[in-house]
Amino acid sequence: MSRRQHDQSVVVSPASAGEISVREGKAAIGSHVVSDTKAGEISIVPPTFLEKWGIVFVACAGGWILLVGSGILIYFLCHQPALPSLAGQTVEQAKEVLNLHKQLYDQWRDSLTYIFDLLVTKTALPLVTLLLGYLFGKGKS
């Protein structure tokens, strides 16, 4: 494949195809125009004041969710109920102790899940969704 440059046009001559050229921003095979190479131009507009603050809000909300989630996880791991000792107990007593431990553990886990649900899922996420939907979902005219 050879390539020759002329002013603003590039001509590429492949071995098995006809002559493909780009002249004045248009791709052509022979004398037939294939596509206008300027069709895909994208102009990037700087974000508006509200969009800048929307990004800051998302960062703060993400930090809040990360902080609350990490805090609850650390608290859960450090303060979870310890496994009771079963030494010197009969089989029936051991079953009763393990059943009570399971109930305590389930109540402990459910209370922390409720706190996370209240602080993040039912409070922060709807606000984030509402404000970001308004800021970034509106059409620009």
C-alpha cells in the first residue's frame, strides 16, 4: 500500500481495490463520494455551574455512603456476639445455647442492616437520584 500527500488530500492506493481518496473533508472511491468525514464532529462544552456542583454533590454522597457502610461493617465485626462455650453442657443445653446465640446474631445483623437501610438506601440514594436526574437529565437548548 503506498500513500501520497497532496496539499489537503490524501490518496491511498491499495493493491486490490480502486483508488480511495480524501479531498476537502470527503472520502471518495474513484468519483463516488462515500462519506463526509466532518459528519462526526463533537463539540465539548464546559460544564455549567450546576453541573460542577452536581459532581461535588455526587462525590460527597459517595463519600457518605462509603463512610457509613465502612463504619457499620467495622462496628459489626468488632462487636458481634461471641460464640458461647459449650464445655460441660448436655446435648439439649448445647442446642438451646446455640439456638439463643443464632437468634441474638440474627437480631444484631438485622438491626445494623436496618440502620444502613435508613441512612443510605432510604435517605441518601433518593436525594442523589433526584438531584442528579435534574442536573444531568435535562436537555440543553
